[in-house]
Amino acid sequence: METTLEVWRKYLENGIKCLGDGNTEEAEKSLQISLIEAETLEIPVIIAFSQRLLAAVQVKNNKLNDAEAGFRRALACCKQLHNNKGIAEARAGLASVYFSQGKNAKAIYLYKQAIRDYPREASSPRLAALYSDLGQVYIKIKEWQAAEETFLHAENLCRKHGYLSGEAELSLCLGEMYYSQGQRIAAQERFYHAAKIYARLGEQVSLANALQYIAFLYFEKDRLPEALLLQQRVVALYLKNGRDLEVSESYFMLSNLLQCSKLLDEAISSLELSIQYHQGSEFGFAVRYYSLAILLIMKQDYSEAKKQYLEALKYFQFFGDSSKIGEISEELTYLIRYEDTLFQENLYKLLGKRFYDEPELPKGEAMLKLANLLMKKGKNMEALRCGWIALVYARSLQDETKEIELLIQDLSQTIRYQKKTSRLYR
């Protein structure tokens, strides 16, 4: 029969595994049981540890009041034990709650206290993570110099102690920050640095993420052949690692780059593969089928375009997007009206301004809408990729990008915070 200590450890380890896998609901259930078992053991250090871990998951599940109470309980317990590391971790946890609530001044104060209290003989990578979290708060309030100094301090800690993965992640943080300030050259150098480290470590998924940033910067510079080569490598890396969601979004991005390069057959093939790998959202399917119909019209394959329009219409109806339903119905009317007539080859002229003078605008708006939808559902990585695709379209039209860039910035911060909290106790 299992002892209480063994039961505590079993549920704790399962909670940590679920947290690492992104299954935060199951993680919370297991960690609640582990906390109950810890209280049965009546060992304060174990209770404080279990309480902090549960509270960290509750932040991810947006149960901020429960999380705050949990971190405060852990903080009080660690103070009684004179456990400086536990005190620092509890204060950092409270800071994360305040950050999630938009109370940035309180978050900064507590992160600084956590850094002050953290024992210098303890884990340097964890101390670097605290500096990085503080930097994310500075980015949120656009205190760029403070953010840069904080990130650079964290990066130096990682480099000094040989924590290469942390160094690469911080290089990405700095790259994103430089990009948001319009410092494209500095951003590209940072993305390259991160990519080199991930390649050396063999962390292929992280390498793909870094390369996708560089591909986008090449696109911005109108260096399409280089952007295409990098994006194809991104797709290959995701395929190799069985990351179907990322494969779908990356094929979509590749299709758009191929379309900009006037390689329509290849763009169609990539978009069909994006549909094949796509999972879940009806709106995501609708956008892809709609994009495929546009490409087929550009190829003057009207019969096949009509099929894809009907698929897009079906999914937009599932989603309840009345504006797109009306727009697609109008375009289908043109297709049907001119079917089997001598005028069919001129259909693109009738639809002209919608697709050809501004071909990316309808899809760009759709991808931004999809990104917001995915973000609301907690699918932040997929939302981030949709945001980058929307930015591709907006840049190609020299359109306003502030809303998209803010969305990307918020998503990047959220994803980085989630990555850090999922690794704290692994």
C-alpha cells in the first residue's frame, strides 16, 4: 500500500507532466490532490512547495484570486521557515498574478523583491528567468531601456553559467523588442543568434520558430527567394517533429510567400497541405478554403474555385460570419452566372479590385480575426502564427500594422511566460 509521501509524489509528478504538456486543467486537478496529501504529511516545506506549484497553474487557468491566496499562504510559510528561495519564488508568483491583472507597478516591485531575495548560490538559470519576467513587464509598459537592460542581464547570467537554451530564448525576446521599435537589423542579428544556438542544441522546434522570424524579415526586405528557402525549412522541421498545428500554419505562410512570388501552382499545393494538416477551428478551415478559391480564380480554374467557395461558405456558416457569407455568395453568383459562357475568362476583371489590386487584404483581415479568436480560446501559439501571416499581408499592402503588432507582442509575452512557468519545477 502506498504511503502518503508516495501518493504526494505521484500526484505532484503527474501534475508537473501535465503542466509541461500544456494540459493545465488536469495539472490543476493532480496538484490539488498533491497539496491535500502534503497537508496530511504536515511538513511545512512540502506544503509551501505544493501550494506554490498549484498557484502557478491557477494563474495559467486564470483563477487569479485562488492563485493570489495560494502564493500568499506559501509566502507566509516560507517566511516562518526563513527559506529565502521559497520567499523569492512566492513573491515572483504574486508578481505574475499582478501582471495578469494589469497591475504592472506592483508586479515590478515584487519581481525586484524576488530578485533581491533569491539566494545567489541557488539556480542561476532560475534567477535569469526572474530577470526575464521583469523585462516582460517593462515591455508591456513600453519602458524599452529598462527592458533591454533587464534582458541583457538575464542573458549574461545564462551565458556565464552555460545555460544555452535560456540565452537563445532571451535573444528572441530582444529580437522581438527591437523589431517592435523598428530596429530591423538588430532584430535580425538576435534571431540569427537564437537560431544558431537552437541548431547547436538540436532543439528543432525552437529552431523552426526562430527561422520563421528571419523568413518574415526577408519578406519585408523583398528578399523572397531567401524567405522561401527558410520557410520551406521551417515546414520540414515541424513535419519531422510531428507538430501538425505548426505544419498547417507554416504551409499557409509558405503559400502566401509563393503567391507573392507568382508561383501559383506551388502556392495551391501548399495551401492544400495546410488544409490537410489543419485541426479544429471552423474559421481556420473557412479562411483556407477561401484563400484556395482565390488562387484558383487567379489560375482561371473556375469549376474547382466554385467547389472551394462552397466549402468556405459552409465553414463560414458554421462560424456565423455574416459579412463573409454575403461576400462569398456574391462571388459564387459571378461564377455561376458566367459558367459555360465566352465571358468566363474575364471573370477576374469583374472581381478585379477585390483580389488583384489588393489581393491580400481580405485574407489579411481574416487571419487577424482568426488570431484573435484563437487567442480567446487559449491557443496562443497558433494565434501568434496567424498574427504573423496577417502582418505579411499588411506589410505587402503598406497598410496600418499597429493593431497586428500589438497582438503579436501580447501573444509573445504570454507564450514566453507560459513556457517559463511550465519549466519551473520540471
